[in-house]
Amino acid sequence: MNSLMTRGVAEAVLGRTATLPCSIEPNIKEDRAYMVLWFRDRVGKPLYIYDVRGRAFNKALYWSDPATFGPRAYFVTVSKPAALTIDSVRLDDEGLYMCRVDFKNSPTRNFEVMLNVIVPPHQLLMYDNSGRDVAGTIGPLEEGSNLVLVCEVRGGRPEPKLTWFINDKASDNQGTRTENHVVVNRLEVPNLTREHLNSTYKCQASNTKLINPQEKTARLELNLKPISVKIQYKPTKLKADTTYTVVCEVLGSRPPAQVTWYRDNRRFRRGKITDVTNETLVVSSLSFAPSPEDDGTRLRCQADNPRLPASPLDDSFTLNVVYPPLVVLSLGSTLNPDDIKEGDDVYFECNIKANPKEHRITWYHDDRQVVQNMTSGVILSTRSLVLQRVARQDAGSYTCRAANARGETSSQPVRLRVQYAPVCSSGEVAVIGAALDEALRVRCSVEADPADVTFVWQFNNSGESFDVSPARYGTSHGASELRYTPASARDYGTLSCRGTNAIGRQAEPCLYQLVPAGKPSPLRNCTLRGAVNTTDALEVRCVAGHDGGLPQTFVLEAVDARTKRRRLNITAPSSSDLAVFRVELSELWPLEGVDSGLGGPGTLNIVLYSKNQKGSSDVVILENIAFNDAERRTDGGSALGSVPVGWALGGAGALVVCVAALALGARASWRRRAHSPSGAPPAKPPAPSTNARPPASLLEINTGEQRYVVAYTLKPTSDRDRQPDILNPRSELEISNDCDDDSGNLRSDSPVLGTQPAARPDALFSARDLAHLDNTRHRPDLPTSFMSPQSTASGGAVGLSGAATLGRPPRRRDHIITNTIPGPESCV
């Protein structure tokens, strides 16, 4: 039987299925295959038989050599061509197979198939240049570095082929080599850029198309430097202590940049920093209130990739912070603040930091401005103060102040200590009055720096001078107290004390003049008149008595005659021989009782006295000073109104006439009494009955519709009027003889009145008037509290603008005369 031979090649992957084709289609349409036999390596014994003789194909008989394929082989006839399928191909299945097909009518057909068994690679590796496995992820690598990848495959028959794919595109930059059945392919990508970020690198190993090739893929990670750093808004001027927000934007860093704020080269730690980030963008916001120390510094925003230490980028700008001056005052650096003495030169330095620059610098000593005085050694320069030859008065607190457009600032005070020898706390000679055998404690106080002072006392008078024994005095707290008791006239003189400290001895001693002393004498010759150039004030002038050997002061008190309430207390300046009081009428008006229906005007008593350290003098009292309003007289009588005194004083210039026509309604009498032994102010008089009319001692001056004020003076009569000499007072017996035994009225032949008083051209009042005035002094309804037990005050009449002189010895009677009335022809 003739046969046809056809050759072919089949490949199978180890462990998978091999297909050996064998066409069983007859060449003649009516013919059909009867039997298919498979042989290997042309061995005569078949290893697989497929028999369809007399059967349908789906009922064919088959046999497989158990030693070769066994159940792994089966013949498939539905495929075109039919094929012997071998499962789980083994390496020993490889060989030359022959398929013989016997037809019913046609000649036998032989078909040879060479089966090649392919062994796939069993291990595929991918690693970087350092040998680290990069499966999945490569890196992260630094931008600009070189990428080296190695792909290695082991096993496989035939030898597998390795191929690199970058982003699924085959790469030409590769080289393959084989060593000991190991195929290696090396890929190099130089100078990585940010475009390589997230690129995929795939190594593929393949030695057949029957199965998918083996491969490994990795994604490239890169650490990227920041592309840009930018501060969005750079303010040109910032106000100190005002909050600002500065925003810095960083692009391109991977991982996200770390943003750091710097002031100059130091990290800025004030304020609040807020960062917002995504994969390659960072926005950092700095909120802060600039301080004066920030002025002129650079605020810098720096972005760093923490994985790329050498990749910082920054942006910055200069801070222009405006603020009031910062002022620091210091004593000259070459000076020792604890070793400055009188006569040394001293200087201060004022350190100022200001933006804008200061336009004024001023210096102050104890809050008083210091001005330049070259003569006195005060020199001011731009930022320094020089004090030449300082004295103790220069000690104290010094400050400097600087001003600019933002405000003015003062430095903290700097204390200047000037050490000096002791000096007296008081620069005046102290007068100390003392009685004999009066124990004194004379205190000598000095000012000194240092305050540790030793003292020496001396005494001198016109006849002797000597040092006082230290046993007589003690020292404490910069003062010395001397115990001293004058025992005789020679013990009065001058005490002096002199202190010494570490700086030196006191140049001028402290002086204390010891004089015999007692209470002062009463005031005398007091006058009451309207103040000059005004109608709203009264003026009281008195001649000062002996001061008792000590400085004295003068006191005026105004007391309401009805309520005995003090209305005014005035201390007059000390003078050598005159006490002057000015009484504002507004301080006295209205008087209580005026227009009160009590039947009389409001009146005042004026009390005057002097006082010194030893006590107060006897008082002089002007009683019942009244205010009169002529226009309110409706009954023609002598009732007194409540017109302000200032109105009455307004007519004083027109008054000095018509005295004889004036009505004598009352008087004002001066009285004098002694103070209590303690020197306390005079006791207030007892309050009279409110129902009683005021005493008839008020001077009423009214003429129809006009009102006048008489200025007069109480003066002693001349010798021709038989008035006693002040140095030779008359005896009580002589005085009593001038009065009647029963009534106390003056006798017509009294030496006080004279025998023909009416004939005197200068007499103001008649003898009857004078007798009446004297009698009122003894009326029981007058206040008796103002009467001194030792003396009786001299009487006199006082007008609203009048003046009274007083100060005569006890029981002295005065004529009332005038020296201010030119004559009847002046009557208005």
C-alpha cells in the first residue's frame, strides 16, 4: 500500500497540553478513515490506537499505551485537522511522533510531528544598582540622579528573552547577557527629572508564545526640590504691636516642603503659623505683631524638602517697623555711681532707637526740664547730658525723652547720687525762746551723704565760747539733740552744731539763737476801714506789740454776736511792726438775725491777738460791728437794716462832713482780755438772749435819703485836757472820783471830760455823749466773756468805714475827737 509522508513541528509547554496534528480527511469524498495509529521515534509498536472501523466516530475504540501516555492522551476528531492531545506534558514527551491513517479505500497516509517541550523560566528578579529588590516601587530617588535597574531570569528552555518596557513602551537602552544559564538585562536612565515621577518600569521574560511572558513592574518615586517660594504680599511699612499676616507659597516639592520662617538667621518663633498642603503645594501663613526689635531685619520664608537637605529655597523682605522711640538712659560708662562727690563732673548717655528717627530729645531732673547753661556747667549734646562740678542739688532722678512721629517716650529714671559733707537742713538761724530754768531739747538736723554723721556742739555769747560736752547730746539718723537749760542771763547766746561724715566737715555750722522769751504782747492801735480801691472788703491794721523774743503771727477771728459762731479766721503775714488783715465781705454776709424779726441787725465781734511758740497774747475785741441801711428807715427812728457793708463803704468819700448832724445810735467798743494759760484761742462769748434788743453800741449814720460813713480815730486827749500820760496811769482812786457814787456816770468836773468840753473846736461828742458811752460799758446786757479780769477795755465809737485806735492801760478813759472833718462848709 502506498503511503504519503507529511512533516510538522509542534511545541508544548512543560506541564501544559501538547497538540499533535494529524489530518484524517480522505482525499476521496466517499472514503473514510478506518484506523489511526501513533508511533514514536519510528518504533514499530504503536503507542496510541484510534479504531473506527464499522463505527461512528463518536463510538470509536481507542487504546493508549500505559507506559507512554496512558490516560493523558486522547484523539480529537472534531478539530480540523484532528489531533492527538497530550495533557501534562513532560520533558520525556519530547520527540518525533508519526501518525498513520488507514482509509477504507484510499492509501495510508503518514504524518510526522516533532514535539518540542518548552520549559518556561522559573525565577524572574528585578533590582536596582545596589541589589535592592524594587518590585512594586523604585526609590524614592533624588531628582537629577541616575536610575539603574537590573532584570534577571533563571531557567527556561529555550533561553528566555528579557525585554524592558518604560510606561509600556519597549526601551532601547538595555543590554542582555547570559551567565551560567542566567539571563541578565540592565537598564540605565541617567539624570532623572520630575517628568520621570511615577513612571513604570517593566521587565518581561519570554521563551514561547504559547504562554504569557513572565514580568515584573515597578513605579518610580522621586524626591523633588521645591520649584518656587514666594511671599505673596510684602508690606513696605508695619506698625509696632499691630498684627499682620504674611503668606508664603511653595510649589513643586515632593514630599510637601517643610516651611520655616526666619528673622535674619534665627528661627522666628513668635506669632502663629498655619500650613495648608497638597501633594506638591504648601501655603504657609504667619500672623504676628512686629516689635521694634524687628525693624531693619529680614523676614525670610524658607522651604526645605526634608529628604533633600541641600535643596532649600527662600524668599524674604526687610521689615520696616515704625514705633515710638525706645529710650534707655545710663550714667556714663566710665563713672562709678557710688563714688560721685560734690565738684565732680558727671555725664549721662541717652540711647535711643526710633523709627522714624527722633526729632526732639529733652532732659529732665526730678520732672523739671533741664536746659543748657554753659555758665552753670550744664551742657547738652545730641544724646548726652554733661553736668560739670555737680552739687548736692543736682542729685535726684534723671530721665531723657525722645519724640518722633509715632509719639514721645521717656526713659526709666536713673538716680544720681551726689555725696557731700553735711549741711544744715534749714539755712536760717533758728531763734529759740526760753525762760530761765526751762529744759530745752535743741535738735540739729543736717543733710549729708553718706548719712553717717558725727556732731560737735559749741556755745558762745558776748563773753565766752566753749565746746559742749558730748554727754549733753546724742546722735541718731543724721540728727543730734542737745539737752540745755538756761540758768542765768549768761546762758543766753548762740548754739552751733557742726557735722562730719566720710566726705568732710560741715563748712557752715547750724546756728540756734537762744533768747529770753515769753508770750507776745497784745496788738494795739488797731484801725478798721474800707479796703483801698474796693467796696467789697474791710481792712484791719494793728501795731504789733513785743514779740516775746520769738517770731510771732497775728490772728483775726470774726464771731457772730448773736450765735457766737466763728465766721472767719485769718492769719496775717508776720511783720516787724504791723499786722494787716483783709476781710472779704462775701465771707461774712449774710449775718444771722438780719431781717429775722429779732428787732435788730446782725452784728459781728472781731477778735485780734498775736501768738508765738510760747503762747498767745491777750485778745483785743471790737464788739458789735453792724451793717446799716438808711433807705429802709420807714419810721424815722434809728432801726438798722441789712445793707451789705460794701454798699455803705461806697459813700465814704462824701462822708467827712456834718458830724454834728449825725445821730448817735450806738457804739463799737474795743475790749481786751487774756488768753488761757495754755495759749488756746479765746473762748467764744456766751450767747445773749435772742429776745433782747442788741446793745446800744451801734453807730447809725443816716440823713434822709443819703447814707454816710464817718472815718474817725480814737485818740488820747492832750495835756491841756488833763488826759493822763500813758507812762503814768492814774490810780484807781482818781478814776473812781470821776464817777458818781451811785450811777457811775462821769461827773461834770471829771478830768476826762473837762469843765467846758463843748467849747473845744475839735470835739466830736459832748460830755453827755461821752458819759453815755462810758455808762454803756457797765450795762448788764453786754457780753461779759470778753472782759479780762485784769483789765477793762477802753471804749470808742466805730463806723462802718471807721478806724479805731486802742491799746491803753486798764481803766483808761478816752476822749473821742476827730481829725478828718474839715468843717460845716463841707456838709453835703
